[in-house]
Amino acid sequence: MNILIIKIWSKRFIDSLPEIWYIILFALLTCSNFHSLSASWHIVNIFMILFSLTIVTLLIMQLFKKILWSRLLLGLLFTLGSIYMFLALLSEYMEFPTKTDTEAIQLIVAGSILIGVSFLLGGKMLLYGLFSDLKK
């Protein structure tokens, strides 16, 4: 009986992993913008705080209600955003004069891991949204 409950909860956790990942990322972005907002007030920081809080709210609603169109839309947005950030990462990497600097290697390794996980989980959200929509 206990193994069945653990199996059900682990499946729910794995199915909700993309939302949890992006809630953590956008919560960190919100905290970072709150921290920089305390130093000086800029409209960009205020906009980013409101945008991040909106995305976190949508993701929390998605965790509990599993709205298919929002999962599809957010999955598409996060997948395309990950591709854009990977291209930005490559652009920053190309600015290093020697590609074997420790900072360049740290940038490409840490950035690739972070962006790669975001891409995979965004794609998972997109596919879940597509295939769940096709079943109905």
C-alpha cells in the first residue's frame, strides 16, 4: 500500500517538475530584482518584479489546476526563451579573447547546464500541453 502511494506521489512530482523548476527560477529573479530595487528605483526592476510575480502566479495555478492551454503556451514561451538564452550565451562566450579562460569555461559549462535543463523542461511542458490537447 505504501509503495503505491509513493509511486503516485513520485509520478505527480515528475509530472509537475517543469512548473516547480520555473517557479524556483522566477522566484530567484524576483528576489534579485527586489534586492537591486532597494539600491535604486528603476522602472525596469519594477516591471521585472511584476512580470516575474505574474509568471509565478500562473505557474502555481498550473500546478493545481493543470490548464492545458496555459501549459502549452508557457511551454512554448519557455522553450523559445531557452533557445534565445543559449544563443545569448554563445554570443557572450565568443567575446572572450581566449576560449580556455577559467571564466569562459565556467560560463559555458554552468550556462549550458542551466539553459539545457530549462530547455528540456520547457519542451516537456510543451509536449504535455500538445498531447493532452490532442487526447480530448
